[in-house]
Amino acid sequence: MTKPILPHESIGARTLNKHDQGHSLLELMAVVLIISIIAISTLPLLHEQMAAREIDIIARRFIAHAQFARAQALLLGAPVRITPLNGGLWDEGWVVKNVCDERQPQLSCTERHWISQGDLVQVYFKGGGKQFTDPHTSKRGILFNAAGAAKTAQGGFVANRLILGHDRDSELERQLILGSGGRWRICDPHKDSKACK
């Protein structure tokens, strides 16, 4: 047998439930407000970390492609160049290709492109990447000779750096430094300013 519910018992139960629901809604609104404040306050930090990640990815990709160009020069025993697409700026992207000697047209040489990187988004080369311009030919790019050394067309050594920047943060920068032994390193001037010199 079920016990009948008296009118005063059901009213008390309803009142208790409404009170609990109202209290829960207030708590929920407070939690949402706290989460919103935390999200808004961490948003700039999140954007900064995303920009740093994007610039690091481009820096590593460029160095990997430059190392590939050097390895191909060693493998083929012939010059290989990493150069901006269409002879423009590095910001437009770059391509790794072999170099046919225009001075010896009797040798058969087919131009090959191995790797190509398209237009960069929000990451750019400061100064347009003028640092790697051959002073004799005015061609922008890095030429690796058959021995894998970065040389100019006249045989001079190329040791220089490219500086990457980001549109979202003008202070953010990475320097891609090519040493005399053909080794690359990425330097963050805000963290290790001595190593970037």
C-alpha cells in the first residue's frame, strides 16, 4: 500500500526543489563568469604562443629544405640552390632546384625542382631576406656547390642569417643562421641574445 501524499507535503517538496534549482542556476552563472574571465585574460598569451609556434614551424621547414639542398648537391656532385620562388622575395616562398651552368651549354642539364614552399601566412622575412644575395649576380638564394659548401658564384663563402618576423607580434623574431661549416641554427634574440651575435 502506498501512503497518500498530503497537500502540505507536496507544497513543501515543490518549494524545496525551486529553491535548489535557483541556487544551482546562480552557481552555474558564477562558474561561467569565472571561466569567461580566465579565457579572456589568457587569450593574448594563447595568441602569442600560436604566433611563436607558427614562426618556429617556418624556421624549421626552411632549414630542413636548405639541408636537403646541401645533401642533394653532395649526392649529385653538382650545384643545388634554394631560392625564392620566381626570383622574388623569400616571403613568396622558396624552391630547391639544381643549377645548370649557362657557360657550358653543350652539357645536358635538365632543371629539376625538388621542394617548393608556397606563400607564407603571417610569417615574413625581415628586410625581404636580402641577406642571401650574391653580390656578383644579384640573385637571391643560397647556392650549395658540389662539396656542399654555401658559396657565391665567384667562390666566396656565404655565411649569413635570415630573420623571420610575425604579423601578430612585432617583437617576435627568429634568426636562421648559416655557419661556415654549413650548419644551421635557430636563434631567439629575446632568450639568447649572446648566441645570436
